[in-house]
Amino acid sequence: MKKVLLLENIHPIARDLFVKEGFQVDTMKGAFTEAELIQKVPGYDILGIRSKTFLTPKFFEAAESVGTVGCFCVGTNQVDLNAARSHGTVVFNAPFSNTRSVAEMVIAEIVMLSRKLGTRNTEMHQGVWNKGSVQCFEVRGKTLGIVGYGNIGVQVSYLAEAMGMRVVFYDVISKLPIGNAKPMSTLEECLAESDFVTLHVPATDGTYRMIGTNEIKQMKPGSYLINNARGDVVDIPALEAAITSKHLAGCALDVYPEEPENNTNSYSSPMKGVENVILTPHIGGATEEAQVNIGREVASTLIRFAQTGSTFRSVNFPQTDIPLDRQFTRLTNVHQNVKGVLKDINEILSSAGANIQAQSLHTDKDIGYLITDLNQPITDDLIKTIQNLKTSIRTRRVL
């Protein structure tokens, strides 16, 4: 796996890491359409994208050469993970690298909303001097409700408590509280307790418009909503109605149900121009530090997979990682998870006179992923024989 295609202005550190390890790298500034990508990608082994490139079942059917995809961002909802897996394509992302950047922006938005700084800033640029303290508050002593207590939620919790806020949280999975944070049994309890609500959940069927009219009614009169997670998590018309009626005192949105593929001066939103509404263009993780960290993190996992077959931290494959001993050769095999596959592969290896030095097999309900180290060179004929098994999805020589 030596040819790499990086799209969407991925930070140059990713390219530098690949080049240092001897990979051939091509970079592109923007996102591609499905048709453009299908035409461009043949011959590439590794594909790097961000959030604007969508990888569909049709793409994976056409992209036979692509063995792994790196999402240089936190989310992976732009990739059909099941289609990738069924074609033996391993997908990685960056679940940690922009955590601090997003968390810091949440804290900034809490202060801005509480003090109406966005509105005051706009007024000043328009030549309006509007000094006053009505409906402007300190955040100390207020309650922050965190919906989704993962990596980002936990960081927000740390920072909020350091500012003197009380923190409650709700997550569908039981989580260990950090500091003095208090878990809530239901989403409704979390909403009802909070002066500020910040959302940090993935895009799933279960989170689609999870904050709608009924949920907003559960929130305190005069409270605030912050969404830096996914655009479809909030019902925008319901939010607009709550702001207009003054049930909510303000909101901050960084993500939207529909977002432009490229920078534009013509974006519109129902929330545009509404008082004490902060709108930002999906920049929660857009800091220099985060982009460097993301570039390094994802490129490193892709390189490790290419050089060792490790699927550690993959989002769609069984997790397999065994130490690499360069005195042996290594092959990997992705196959349907049915009985007898390991027996069939080992019989082929035995017939070829190969001695297995190490072997690791991990499975999920659909596929199995096998790493095998041998004491002899792995020939093209051996790879072809294993790949021709009716259960094989993808077989490759790593060393």
C-alpha cells in the first residue's frame, strides 16, 4: 500500500508523515463528487478525506484498490461504514485530536450568550452604543447540562467546573462522572435542570432531531442551547420558535442540517439575524492545533495499518494488533465470518510448506480479520489462492 490521495486541504503534516515513510502522495484542495471520485481513485491504496466527501456503496464497489480510508475529523457519518466493511476497506478517524478546541469554543459561547456579547458586538459595528446589564448574567453558579458525555463532553465538564458552574450530564451509556458532575437518569431530567445545554452526540437514527418541540419545552424558561455536534440533532423550526417566543434566551449553532460544500457568501439560515443567536460555520475543531493533531493522528494510524495490518482504533473492523517481527513475512485476510475459514486458509499455507510463526483472528457478526506471520516469502500465487476462497473479501501481503 504505497499510493495515497488526500482531499479537502488536509493539514500538510499528514503528507509529510506519509512521504517520510516512502509513500507516494497526491493532495487536492476540495471535496469531490461521487462521480469525480470514482474516476480519480483507481490505483490509490489509501484515501484521506474530511467531512465534505461522501463515500457511498457505489464508491466502494468501484474503488477496489482502496484498502483503507482515513477520516481526518471526528465524525464518520459521511462514510457508509457497512459498505466499506463488506468490501474489506478499513476506516479510521480522529476521535481525540480536536477535543480541546471544541470544548473551549463551548465555554466561549456560554459566556457570550450569557452576556449577549454577539448582539452587543454587532450593534457596535453598526454604530450603536447600547450599554446595559439587563438579562446579562455571570456563568458562575449556573448549571450546565451536557448531552453526550464522551471525549468532548468530559473536557467541557472540566472547564465548566473550573469556572464555577454546576455540571449535570446525560448519556445513553453509563459513564463515570468527572469531578463533581452529576449523571441524570433521562434526557428530560438533564434539560429541566440546566441553564445551558450543550450537545455532543453522533449522527445516528437515535439522535436525529432529538431536540425538538417537546424537548425544548422541558428546558428552563430563559435557558440557552448550544449545538456543536451534528446539524440534524436539532429541529431548527422548533428552535426558532422557542427563541422568537423568548422561551429560550439564546442559542449557538456551529452545525446545520445542510451545509455548503465550499466557502460561500450566500449561506442562509432561519436563525440568521435573530437576537442573541451565535452562528459559526462548522469551526468547532478548526484551530491550528487541532488540524495538526488530526493530521498526525490519522496519518499515523493509516501508516501503521499499511505497514503492519493493525486495525487498532478502526471504526468499522474488528480490533487486531500484534507485534511486528521483520524476520517474518505477514499477510492479512478479510473474510466472511462463517465456519471453517481459518481451517481453509491454514490448509493452503500448509500445502505451500509455510510455517506459521504467529496468527491473530478477530471477528464480529459479519466479517473476520486475520493476521498471519510466516517464515517464508509470500508469493503472488499464494495470495491469489487465498483470495480465490469463496469466503475471502480482501487478501494482501504486508511484508
